Amino acid sequence: MLLIELLLNKDHLEESLKVEPEHYSLTRLDVSVLERLLVDLYSIVLEDQELTQSLLTLRTQIRLINNETDIFNSRLAFPTTGQAQIVRDHDKFLKQKAAFLLPLVEKALGLIEKRFGLRDPFALASK
């Protein structure tokens, strides 16, 4: 499930880089599996510092993105002047975070695939 959550978040992050100016995405990244499994997996991945650090950083950054998205959504719900700037600022924030997180997600996926022998089930289904 962690692999699937990371793959879906990767897709959402890639999509956020494609959002056109003056448009925005309401998508939240999913961290529920990571939240639950990180505690359970900690003893398993503890010896793999690189994977542990990647997953902890992802969790923290996804929380940050989701909090910012919640704030953005609440600000957008009330018509005010300057909404175009609010949208631009949010879009810029998401694109910066996506650019930072995508390599980290790729790294975590690679480490999980290597360590546990898991593969992208979506890639296998499309073949």
C-alpha cells in the first residue's frame, strides 16, 4: 500500500507542475498509509537510513503541502480582492514543493523496489 500511495502522490505532484497560470488544483496528497506504516515499518527500515530519512522527509513535506492547500481552499472560499495573487502564490508554492519532492519520491520508490522487490503495479498492468 505504501508503494501505491507514493506512486499516486508522484502522479499528483507531476500534475501540479502542469497546472496552467491562473488555474489551481484542489488535490491533496495522501499520507495516511505513510503515517500508519512508518511506525510499523520503522524497525524494518531502521537499518536503511536513506529510506528512513526519505520517508520521514516526505511525510513532513506532504503535511506541509496539505496544510497550505487547506489554508488556500479556505481563503478561496471567501470572495476577496487579490484572489488572482492568492492563486499565483499557491501555484508557485506547489510547483516548488513538487520540484523538491519528485526526486525524493523517485528515490524512495527505488529504495523500496530494491529492498523489498516490489514493482509498480500500474506499470505491470499496462503491459
